[in-house]
Amino acid sequence: MGRKKRETYYERWRKEHPQVTFYLTKDEYETIKELAFSKNMTIKDFIVGVAKNTINFKNEIKSAFDKGFQEGYSKGHDKGYKEGYAQGHQEGYDKGYKEGKETGFREALKMHIDHIKMRISQMPPDLQLVVKQCLGIMD
């Protein structure tokens, strides 16, 4: 019986550090290089940082959306219940639910979107551009 070949340090390291390769135009490369060096970062660290910030930002947006939905739903339900009690439960509930769904949700969501836009405006201009492109936000 033969002995099993032992895995080298380099082979173990390569398993834990996958290689990523992609091609850029010279202009794209120079842009990324300039942005990275302006922050005293390597290109790799800059790209990884942008990816992590984008994930965090998307999570913030999802959280804000969920919170806005809950607030809008709650406003609509409360308004509908109060009006329904005065005018007749079913009529008021239907009206309040509809208005709350249409206006309360929009108001709460707008408030959270304004907060997100404010957070974007506090970012460095180069990161703002990348985040806006990732999220499809146009000025």
C-alpha cells in the first residue's frame, strides 16, 4: 500500500484564497486605481470594500423598506379602525385601509428613502457614484 501524498501549505492556502480574474478597459482600470490610491488603499482592498459597503447598504435599504411598510400598514389600520367606529365598522375600515395603504405607506417609505439619500450624500463622492450605480439611483 502506498502512502497518501500530504497536502502542501501552498495547496491549503489556495483552497482558502480563491483567485478572481476579470478584465477592464484601460479607462476603467485607471479610474479604479485613482479612486483606490486616493484613499491609500490597494485596488483589491478598494473593490472588496465597495462590495462590502454595497451589501451593508442594501441591508439598510431592506430594513428601511420593512420599517416603512410596517408603519404604513399600522397607520392605515389605525385610521381605518377609528373612522370605522364612527361611521360603521366596515365602511370606515375599508376607507381607512385604502387611504393608509395609499398615503400612509408612501409617507413612511418617502421618509425612509429621504434618510437613505441623506446617508448616500454623506459618503465620499466616488463611493456615492458606485453606490448609486449599484442601486440604480439617478439624480
